[in-house]
Amino acid sequence: MDDSAFATFKYRHADSGMISRQRKIIAVILLLLGLPGLLAFVPFGLICLFGALVAFVVRDKKLLLGPRYLLCGNQLLYYANVCRVSLSSDAGSLLIETVNGRRFTLERDKFPTNARKAPKIAANKAAKFAKVSGKIIDKVRAAAPAAEILGT
């Protein structure tokens, strides 16, 4: 999937992550090199097979905000289907409910940060949460004007 049309954010969700097309190609090439490599030179073949395994298993966990929908792991949420958005800045959560009863919760604590000190970590996570939740609310307002938006 080409995520150039999406706003992409690192987000530690519970689902399995995404694997890019480039990583799939590299894994297949390493697999194709590793199998005959086992016959010719065993250490080379083992390194290639291990590299292919790592390329398939290690996945990026991201939150993608597109023009019409949100993609987080295995969850796809169309903005036009949203009926209610509840923002709780104190709790650090954004609850999105759709017309067909599906729920998605965006949590502040699941945004990773490279900061080391507790106040800086909290500030970075809060800033990222505010940015992402603001974008989601704006996109929901544009796609579903009748949606009930609470806590803004």
C-alpha cells in the first residue's frame, strides 16, 4: 500500500502491523537467495533465510489518516459512517462510533516518543494526540456533518 496520500503516525495498536511492498520484495529476494544458498554455502543461506523471516515478521504499527477513511491495523473506519465522536482530553482518549455500532478508541498513551524524561514524554504524547484527534475531528466534520461531536 502506498501511504503517500495518507497522514501517517506511529501508533502502538493491538493488531498486527503493516508490511510495505518494498519489504515484501526484499523478503522474497532473500528467500529465493537463501534456498539455493543452503546447498552451496550454508552460512550464507541461513543468513538470507533469517533475513527473510525478519522482513516478514517485523512490521510497522501505524495509524493512517486518509481523505475518506482512517486505517489502524485491521480496522477501517469511514468518516462518512461516523455518528458520534467523544473527545476526553483529561483521559486522553477519542471514542469514535459508527452508524453500524463499530467503535474505535484513539488513546494518548499509545503514541511512541523518543523522549527520556517523564514531563517531556507526557508533553510529546499530548501534543501528538491533540494533533491527530484534531485532524480526525476535522475530517469527520467534513464527511459527516450530522455526526455528534462531544468534548471539543
